[in-house]
Amino acid sequence: MTILSTERLSISFGGVRAVDAVSLEIDAGKVFSIIGPNGAGKTTLFNIISGIYVPEEGRVRLAGEDVTGLVPERLARCGLSRTFQNLQIFFRMTAIENVMVGRHRHETTGILADLLHLPSVGRQNERTRAAALAALDRVGLAADAERPAGSLAYGALKRLEIARALASEPKALLLDEPAAGCNPVETQELERVIRSIVKDGITVVLVEHDMRLVMNVSDRIHVLANGRTLAEGTAAEVRANPAVIEAYLGVQRSREAARAVG
Amino acid sequence: MNVRVLLNSRLMAIVAVAGIAAVLPAFFPSAYYYRVAALVFVFALAAIGLNLLMGFAGQVSLGHAGFIGIGAYAVAVGPTHFGLPPWLSFVAGAALSAIVAFLVGRPILRLKGHYLAVATLGFGVLLSIVFTNEAKLTGGPDGMSVPHLVLFGWAARGSETWYWISAVSFMIGAALALNLLDSPAGRALRAIHDSEVAARMLGIDVARMKLTVFVISAVYASIAGSYLALFNGLITPEVSGFLRSIELVAMVVLGGMGSIMGSLVGSAILVVLPQALTFLHDYEHMALGLILMGVLIFLRGGVVPSVAAMFARRRP
Ligand SMILES: Nc1ncnc2c1ncn2[C@@H]1O[C@H](COP(=O)(O)OP(=O)(O)OP(=O)(O)O)[C@@H](O)[C@H]1O
Ligand SMILES: [Mg+2]
């Protein structure tokens, strides 16, 4: 069953087609990865799907409904959540408070009840806190719950964003380069987290440069270059695709070669 | 158990203020001290409201004295021209402030940073011009007198009475603000401050949340304005002027953005210091300016958060 799909999505910035007629069919409960060189349009594609940009052409469907052009807060209520390539942490709050904000769409008290701190607010706060702690635990951050978010290391912040998104109980979760800046241990931990998320029936859409992670966890891989679809298939298919090797893995290899030399 | 939790966490600071407010008058040599302390609490009330908007939601307003003006003129104009009882004028002022904040906030809160600052500044200036020019209603630049607040046949008058009224009102206002912060709406506000895009992505209606806190902060300012007018018995357009707005912002920043008790400290500094420095005559304002600069340089982040951090560091 398709949970999330796009149909010939396009957007341009100052004449440059950042995303050009990209169509995706993402199956529920799977890991769907999107890869491509820097500037391929992966983040822009996420920004369209999550309602931050409105596409010039094309449609987005979530759980069978046309959600094209809906604002992010509406999409969140439809069960979409995401993390950000450039961290978007609530730095003035503690780790657990960050994740508690993720429960927002499940909280029902009104502003008057909040001001008066009616018993319902107290009970709801407790439920929110418990759910947030569970989400923190899933990404291995339960011990850091009460720490100010600003005092956490980069890799932990990446996982904090995942916990926050998970707390909203999404149907589909978009992860934009969760392994960037993570050490090998953290990346392995991340792989475990992604697998556990999928086991819960949440669809994961992963944008990632770490090829080992991508090849390990992905059910399908979609390759973008210059805003356009280059290929799509399983890990083995994509790895064997000559166009992909040339446009993307080739770049990667020459970069690795350069690193080996330099 | 619930009472204990309550005392431990949220409302402890208010209990402390209540204790201080209760014993403080024992040290007051004259009624004048009641008057100054009452002003501290009244301005602290307005500063709490602005702090919710600025310190927590991260939205600046340089026109909040406009709402003080609405509250102040409501209790002057209502009884004088419309024959309303003062208490009803007080409520009507708060309601009017809420409505004005709602109508003005919708377009204005879409702006960010400096643009929002200038737009709110314009709003404040506009209101004080209205109060100055509508002389038939407001007495113009000379202002107008304000009748006493009468409740069940009892008239609130005198500095001591207003000291107690303003102290209790401050505590109620602070309790409501602290309640709000420990709630879904409060968390949403604080989230908006750090990342609007992340907040939206978690289902928070950012525009609506900003408007809500703008309205709440306007009501706080309006109530403070009404108290100010009732207490002074006289009101001039100055109450809603640009300098008043700046003074409110300074109270929030000095005491500590995002610290409810900081608003009380900020208000205390800016109300008491000018009185205490009068012996310097011509150099009074200069000394005040230097002290404010010094505080912000050495206690970055405001008095209450800085002092709290110092204590936290000293603990093992
Ligand atoms: N808001 C914007 N304004 C102008 N140009 C933009 C904007 N957002 C993206 N672009 C351009 O669109 C192209 C795609 O950018 P995007 O960030 O989507 O790439 P990416 O695949 O996520 O790259 P990376 O792997 O480096 O994160 C780039 O050329 C970028 O400069
Ligand atoms: Mg990107």
C-alpha cells in the first residue's frame, strides 16, 4: 500500500529547476531512501512534501489524500513529521521539553484551562511527559532528559530531533541526513533506531549521504541528480546502475580517492 | 501530595513574594513607600505580560504602553462620560484591549524582528496621539481625573490600600503566567521562539499562538494601566507614550527575558532607582543609564537568570 506519493513535483529558484518532475511511490512500513550529490534537490523535495514550499507543478498525496499546498501544521495533523538537515532544536528548552512539544497535536486542553492549570492540564502534562520520555528512550537519550538541549553533542541533537518527531506519532517520518556529523558508533545506533521505527509500522523516508547506512536499511532507493530522477530500485539495482555510478557514486569515489591521497 | 508538588515546582516563587509583600510594610517609614511599592507591583504586572510575548514567544513589542493607555483611559472615560461603574469600566478596558490586540495583531504579527518592532512602535504612538487629540473625551494633553474604584460600597483609596491590591494582583498575574508556561500552550510559545519551522512541523499553529499571547499580554498591560489610573486619580497621555513602552521593555530585559520573577525585579529597579537617585539632581538620568548598562554587561541575560545561574554553579 502506498502511504506517500508525489506526482511530477517541480519547483525552481531564480530559473534553476531545483526539483524537476519528480514522482515517488512510497510503500507503507518501509524505508525509502533518496540519495544524490550535493544540490541534487533532496532537501527541497522534503520541503515541498512537508508543506514549507508550494510546488509550481505536481501533487503530493498522503494516505490517499491530496495534500498539495497544505501548510506544515496541517500536514503534521495528517501524520507527517520530519527532521532537519540544519538542526531545528528548541535550544532554550531541555531535551524532554523538546520532545514534549512533539506531543502537541495529541494535547487537547484549551488556553483557559492552561492559564488556570485545571486538573486536566496536570494529568495531560503527566501523559505528555511519559510519552516524551518513552520517545527519548527509543533513541537512547533517556538519561539526558533533563539536560538543556544546548548542552547536548551534535549526534545526540540529531537523535533528539528524531525523538521529537516520533513523539508526534507520525504515519510517515522524513529524515534529512540524520547521520551527518555522527561518528561510526552513533551511526550504528542510528541504524538500530531506524529499524525499530519501521518495526512500529512507521514509514521512513531517508535522505542520507552515508552509503553504508543507506544500503543497509533501505527497501528502495531513489536517486536524484540536478533535481531530476536518475534511477530507482533496490540497493543492489541502484549500485549496479551505470548512470548512478557515473553521476553519484563516481563523485563519491573520486572524493574518497582524493581523501586517500590528501 | 498535590499541594507539595505545587509548592515545590511552579508556584514556590509566588509564595516567597507573598511572604515578602506581607512583611515589607513593617519597614516602610511613610505612606510614600507604600506608593512606590504599589507602582513596582503594577508595572511588574504589565512586564509579565510583555515577558510572555518577548521573553517566551520571542516577539518584540515597542508599543505596549498603548494597552496601558487603553486600560487607564477606560476607567477614566467610562465613569465620566458613559456613567459606567468603575469596575465595569475596568473590565471593559481589558476587553477592549483584547479586541484591539486581536485586530492589530493579526496583520502585525506576520512581521519579524525589526519590522515587528517598528510596527508595534507605530501602533503605540498612534494610540497616544488618539488619547492626546480626542480632547473632548480624554481631556487632551492635560489629561483627566479618575474616580475611585468602588466595590460593594467600599472605595479603594490611599497608598496602603493600593499596595495590597497591586501585590495580590501581581501574584495572581504571576501565577497565571507560570501556569501557562507549564502547559501545552506555554511549551508551544517557547518552541516558536527557537524555531518556527520546527514548531509548525509538530502541528503548532504559529500565527494563532502568537496572536493568543499578544492578546494575553495586552490584557495584562491594560489591567496595569487601569490600576495606575485608579491609584493616581489622574491620567495624562504620557501613560501610553513611547517612553513608557521602552521602559516596559527595559524592565523585561533587565529582570530577565523569560523569567516571571525577573519582571518583578526589573520593575523594582526601574521604579525605585529613579526615586533613589534624585539626590544626584542633574546627573540622575545619567547615573540611571550607567547603572542599566552596567547591569546588562555584568549580568548578561538579566538579573534573575544570571543570579540563578551563579547559585547553580556554586552547588556541587
Ligand atoms: N530557498 C532557496 N532559494 C534559492 N535556491 C535554493 C533554495 N533552496 C534550495 N535552493 C537550490 O536548490 C538546489 C537544491 O538544493 P537542496 O538543498 O535541495 O539540495 P540537497 O540535495 O539537499 O543537497 P545537500 O546534499 O547538500 O543537502 C541547490 O542548487 C540550491 O542552491
Ligand atoms: Mg540537503
